[in-house]
Amino acid sequence: MHELLLFASVPAHQHHELLQQLAGLTAMQPRHRLERRLVFKAYRKPGLVTTRVGASQDLQGADFQRLNKMLNGGMYYTQVVGPVTKTDFGTAASSRMPASSDADVSMSGSGESSYCYENQPWKLEFRDIPEAGTRSAVTTRLMASASLPKGDIAIPMNAWGYSFVAEYMVEGDVFVHNDIVIFLHRVLLYPSAGSQESHGPRRQLPPYHELAPLERTGSYVLQAAITVQDGGNQELMKTASQHLFGLREQLKSAVRLEQADRLSLDTRAK
Amino acid sequence: MSESFTLPLRPLIEKRERPDTLPLEIAQINAQWGSFRDVTEESLRAKIEEEKNKDPWAEDEEAEKPTVEIDSTERVDQLYKRRAEITQFAMQAHMEALFALDFVSLLLSKHTPRQAELSMSAYLKQVAPLGSLNAEIVNPPPKSEAALQDIKTVSRGWRLQNFNAAANKLLKSATRLEAEVASETKYWNEVLAVKDKGWKVCRLPRDRQALGVQYGFLEATPIFRDRGLAALRRAEDGSLLLDKGLIPQRARTVRVRVRTQKQYTGCSKVSWSLPSEDSIERRILQARDTVYEEELFHEMVREARILGSQGVTTRQNLVQVPVSEDQEILLDLVDVDQGEPAETETHTNEHDTLADAVAHSIRILLAYAHRQNLRRRTQPPPPLSQKRRTIPEYQLLRPVMAYLQHTAHVRSLETFLNEMAEVLKSAGLRCEITAAPFASVRLPQAPSSAPKVEALVRPFLMPFESTFTGNLITPESSFCVKVRTSTVAPPAGTFYDLTVNLPHYPEVKPPSRIGLQNEAAAALTHLILLDIVSSIARTGAKPPMDEAGKGLSWEVAYAHHGELRALSRSGNNKKMKVSLSREELRVETWPLHGVGVPRREEDQSAQLRSQSWRSGSSEPSRPSLMEFVHEVSHDRP
């Protein structure tokens, strides 16, 4: 599958207004979305045979082969995405530590029990570096998604040859406009806990208000995306980009949607 | 600014002392009419009468009359002549204008030859050299005092006239503006009233200058969605006009009629409870209802096309849905004002409620389909591929059909089972039947994620299932009938699932899927017959002791034919035949001579004993089945 994208930067003060404009354009209420995103880096285990050789290879589609090569090539970062809700976040238990012990226990108990790491669903999202040398004014890249088992994802991912790198949170609203998925979002970072970093995904979520936006000004990113089943079909790719241009034209007075810098979306592990 | 400042626009005319004009007038009369000597009152009156009678237009009419009578060819001639005249006049005017132009150009060519040359005709250029005409100011001869006075008066009069004309124009435009402001105010007030009522008012996408009101349904099929927007135009007097473009203004609605045995027995209401006065609100509501109704009908026809295999037929403006053998439902789109059925049709109001219920349900189902559309639209779309996403037909007729068919089947089965129970009761047998109609329809109890309205509709889109369970006469034996109706999933129609528990006939398994009602009834009758036979055999196993101390014991000969026999040591062999239908239970016994071979006919009829039980006929003297069996079990011929 291929993904065609356009991006725009939305300053924080415009966010509310744009939400309303998008709601009017798409005739739907925004769907709020909170996602945990874990970044994994593929590595080649010594002595691991990555590709099967033989007759079975002929049966696989060329696209699949390419994808397989990329996933196992040891040179790409992949993301594991897990949706969460606002109730999954911890309450301000840590800040209430000095309060009376009874209240503290009940508070922290209720705060932590709401999020169950063992039941967290996950999805693997692979994104290639955007295609180079396309004359079209949209960002085009190869993509693939797959659902993963629930619960602790670090173990299966390790077994498949991925190591955990970092994690962050994405907060935003989704709109659907015909074939286009519009995602107005921003990246939130966890408060730095120090020791826990880089060992694995968190089992508890900190209170929501402790998350800090990556972009200090609190600005948002508007992402308009169309996925195309068959990236080799020029006709479809053209239609998809026409749709995106149509949206760009419609939103012209509000935001400027444009192509992203190719290298800023580089997912290769150096 | 509270006091309005009035500015006089008309010039003030000084009222001068009018000089006495009587001598002048007398002189005028003398000049026109002659001296006063002959004037009498009579002659003056006669003159006035004459003036009065004379029609001012009489002369014109007389002149015109002959033109009316001339025939068409002459008219055409005349027309051409007049046209020629007109063109001639125009040509002449043109020529004169050209002459004037040439003259002015020649005059100007003295001073500005380059510019004047441009507007000169070629002929003039040839004939007269440039600058050959000059103009000079000539001192006019001094005018007389009287002439100067005249000119003064005339110019004064002109000026006054111009002032008057300007004032008139200003005042006229003021009144026009006032009217315009009033109508504009009215228009905007009405627009605001519409907006305050909660309608969405927006600019029209095509016509950016005009306002529109959105009353349609966003989730409807595109053609109907786009029709849900109408322009709010301003009439001359400022009232609001709802401009729906080319769409006819008539209000239309879907009418539901029920036809039983070729006669109309029910019709749904077609009039709405709209605000009675003809307000803009009413027109918007009517437009909204019409667009909804037309979409409803459109979708029903679309759905009816795929239901051809289930007996649904479509005409140009009619959908016929069969419900049962002798009943069908007709749906058509009619104008609201002529929606009442014609009087010529034989019409009773027996099924009006049914028709209304159907009318309401299809509308609820369309609203549900709209909600489903919204749900589908707001989900992340699948990847773009060459296959176009088609919108499946809405479920409008199918749930209604399924419900009605299911009800019909369940009712008839219930009647059948009740009749059966009556028959058995009259024979002194107990048979308990419990019915659970629409067991599959479970209304949502706990609040689910879906909105309540959707959760309410959803069970009605699933296949319907009703169950009937009953205990038979022999203990431990029971039956269970499941009636399933589905018009959505492929095995369309109604099916009966029979499960039985007959400990005496473990090998009897009813067919798992019965499609016809008669077959299901026959299978049930057969099962009950088997049960009766086995219960007779069971009571017969403990032979009743009569006075002689002897009794016969019945044993089953051919269970599936309801035949039993009793063998006796004394040779009084007997045969019993049980027959069961929904009307009666009949038991016959006759003696047997030799196993299975009846004797001659007349003997048989002489010794035949029979008893039948019917439902409803309650003869207290009649023995029950078991008493009858007991009676015929005596070991005597």
C-alpha cells in the first residue's frame, strides 16, 4: 500500500478555529484520538536467516517481498501504535504523596488500576522514506500496517528482531473527508523519569497534564492522507493526489497544505 | 438627531397678486365664440351635452375600425410597409447625423485638423479641403427690452421646471428607497426567524450572492442530499420565497395501502401535522418532508428490485409487497392533496392501523439507514482501489416483510396449536403449549455504545425467531417448534425447525427444516398422533379389570398409521384406529378375526365402535378418550 500525504503547520491559537472549520467541511464531529507510539529499531540477529529461499518465494507478491526485506533488513525504524483513552492516564497520585496515607492508597489505587497494560491493543506501522524524484507535489511513501497481539509488546517484538528505542504520545483529532483522513495532531513527550528510559515501554501512564508537547509553542500538525491499495497503478495515484489537491484548494484560506521535506520523514536507521 | 430635518426640495413660488383677468377672458370669448348676445342657458347646456356625448376616442376608433377587418395578407403588407417606413426614417436620421458630424468635423478641422480628420467622411475629404470652414463670433444685434424680458421669463420657467423635475426624482427615489428598506427589513427578519427556528442558513455554493437554507439530510444519497438546499429569495414585497429550482413544488408522500383479497382494506394517513398557516416554516418543513419521502420511495424501489425473487414487484410508481397468500401491501408516491384513495375502490378501514404501522416503520428504517451512513462515512476509509465502493440497498422493505410474514406464520401456527389443544382437551387429554413469539427480539437493557435509537432498531433487522414449546400426553415427551424468518440472509423466507423428545419412538426425527406451513402442521399432527397412540398403549399395558376379571391390553401395531390391536386369549381380538386432524380426534375399534384380517364388511360395520371428539362441542355425557379405551378394552365381542 502507498500513502499520499500533505502537511501543514497549525499554530496553537488557530487550533480551535481550524477544528470547527474542519468539522464544517467534513460534516462530522472530530474523533479525538490518543495514541501511544513506541519506536522500535530493527536489528539483525547474528546467524538469523532472514529470508526464506526456495519455491515459496515465488509465491509471494513482489510488494510483499519488498516489505519483508525492509522489515528484516535491519535498517528501518518501525512504530507500534496503541490507542488509549484519557481515563487510562494516571491521576495526580504522585503529587499527593504527602497527604494522609488512607486517601493516598485509595487515590493511587484508583488511578493506576484504570490502565491495563496487559490489555493494550497494538498495531505495527511501517513507513518507508518518501519516494524521491517524483514530480508530484505530494509526499508519497510505501506503508504497511498489521495488528499485533495485545499486552506486553516488547517481548514479541524482541523475538522478531526489534529493539525498543523510545516512546511518545500523539494527541489529536481525526476527520474523514471522502477518502482523505485528516489528522490534526501534536506529539506529547512523557515527563523524564530518568532511570526507566529506554528499557521498555511504560506499564503505567503518567497523569495527562504532565505530558509536555514536543513543540514548545503547542502548535499542531495537520496531516491529510490517502492510502492507495496498489501504488503501481498510476491512475489511482493520480486520482488520490487530485483529491488531496482538491482539499488543499478548499482549505487554502485557512491553512497551507504542502509536501513535507523528504529527509525529515526518513525512517532508516543509520 | 432626534428631530427630523426637512429640506424643501421644490422651489418656492411666490404668489403674486394676480391681475384681474376678466377683461382679457371676455375679449378671448368674444374672439372665439362671438358676442354674448345669442347665448342662452339652453344653448349652453345643449353644447355641454354634446361635448359630453362625444367620446374623446371616437375619432381614433373610427379610424382604427377598418384596420381590424382587413385580412392577414394585407396586415402583412402593411407590416412590411411600416417596417420600410421605419427603416427609412432611421436611415434618414442616420444620414442627417452623418451630415451633422461632417459639418462639425469640417468646422473643427481648422483648429485641430488631425482629430477632426478622423471623424470626416471620405467624400467630404475629397470635396472640401481641411480647414476650409471657419466660425467666428458675431456680435448679435441688441435685443429689444421686451425680448430680453421674454428670455428672462422663459429661462426662469425652464429653471423652475428643472428644479421641479429634480425634486420629483429625488422624492420618488426616496419613496422607492423607503419601500426597499422596508422589504429588505422584512426579508432579513424572516431569514433571522428561519435561523432562530434552528434551520441552517448558508450561502449557496453556486450562487454566492444568495442565501440558502439547508433542510435536507446530510447522509442521504447524493442526489437527495443536494436537493436539501434551497435558496431563500426575496419577493417584491420582501417576503421570503423558497426557491427549490427545477424541482416541482408539490408536496409528495409515500402512501401505504393494504389489499386483502383484491380489496383495499387499509390506507395510511397521508397528511402531516404541519403548522396550519402558510408560513415559510411550513414551506421548509414541507420541502424537507417531500425530499425525505421521495428518497424513501427511491430507496424502496431500489430495494424492491433485488427482492424480485421474493415476490416483490415494481411498477412505475408502485411497489407491491406480498405478506401472505391473500394479503399484500402497496406502496406508492402520491401528492399530499390527492392522497386519499378514490371512492370507487371498495375500501374498508380494517387495516388502517397496519398501514400506518408500516408507513412509520419504513420511515424509521430510513432514518436508521442514514445513521448507518454517517457511521460508515466517519470511519477511516479503506485504501483507494479500483473497485468502487457501492452503497448497499437500505433495509426498508425487508424487515417489514420479514416481520409481517413472521407474524402471519406465527399466528397461523398458534391457531393450529390452539385448535389442536382444544381437540385434545375435549378428549380429556392435557397438552400444554407455551408460545414465545418474537423471542429473538430483545430490546437493549444495558446502555451500549451505540445510541439508544439505533440499539432499538437493530434487533428488528436480525432474522426473527419465535418458539413454541409443548408437553405431550405421555410424560417426558415434548416438542419444540422454532419459526425463523429472514429476508436478509440468503435462505430467505420462513422455516420451521421441529425438535421432539419422544421416549417411546427414539427413532422418530422430524425433518429439520420445513418450509411450508401445511407440512409443519402435518408433521406436528403426526407427532401428536404418535404420542396418543403410545399413551393408549401405555394405559393398555395395565389392562382394566372388568367384572369378569378379564381385560384386553392394547399394543401398537402400526404406530404411524395410528393402529393398535388387542389380542385376547378368548379370541376377541380387536383393532383400534386413531385418526387425528385439526378438527377432530377419532377412534374406531372393530373386532379382528385372525391377525390383521377383518371379516366381511357388514359384520365389521355392525361391530364397529367409534367415537370422535371435536373442539368446542362440549357434551358432558361424552366419555373421554381414556374412558372410551377403557370401555372397549373389555374382553368380549
